[in-house]
Amino acid sequence: MKLVIPRDVLESCLLGATNTFPSEFLGLLAGFYQKEEAVVEKLYLAPLSQSNEDSVWFDSLNVPISAGVVGTFHSHPNATARPSAQDLRLFSRYGRGHLIAAGPPFTARQTAAFDAHGRRIELVVL
């Protein structure tokens, strides 16, 4: 399994993380599946999201079924890119490819990809 994302979409994710620091940032990754790849085409802001330094939450009832969510992106302002128990619950509900950016600074190098079970997967930036 791998997560494929255009550089400009990843940069938008990282900008969101930078702008909400020291709170967490959450976005929904939309796209499609192709064999063993989650291919991201765009970033949606999580509806009605609220965050603090330790967590982020959103109104999942306002995510359109037609959004094509293949995963999530969120930031960890504590500089650790490992999924927490709460992250694993989120991963299990929203797609097969997920990104966590640790920081600051929030960079592609500080971003890790995970599958829905929290296992590291390959991240391909186009």
C-alpha cells in the first residue's frame, strides 16, 4: 500500500498545520484507489473542526458521502509522527491512507504515511 499525493496538495496540508500551530490541524484527503494505492487529488477542510494542542475533532455528519475521502491529514505539534489510539480510530473510519506531519516546522520530510491500521506505508509526492 502507498499514498500518492501531488506536491501542491501536500504543501496546502503543511500550510494548514503551520497556520493552526500550536493546535493540531485536520484535513480530509479526497481522491481514488488504484490497485494498492490511495491517490490523493485534493484536500478538504474537516467540517466544523475544532482543535487544541493535543487533539482535533470535527463534525463527521457533515462529510458528504460523495466527497471521495481516501484518508486524512493531520498535524502533531509535539514533533512526533506516530499515530495515537485516537488517530487509529480516525484512520479506521476515513479511508486507507493517512498522513501525520510532525513539527514544527511542518515539512514533507517530517510527514509520515500510514494505512488504516496505523502501519507505515510508502509516501509518494508528485
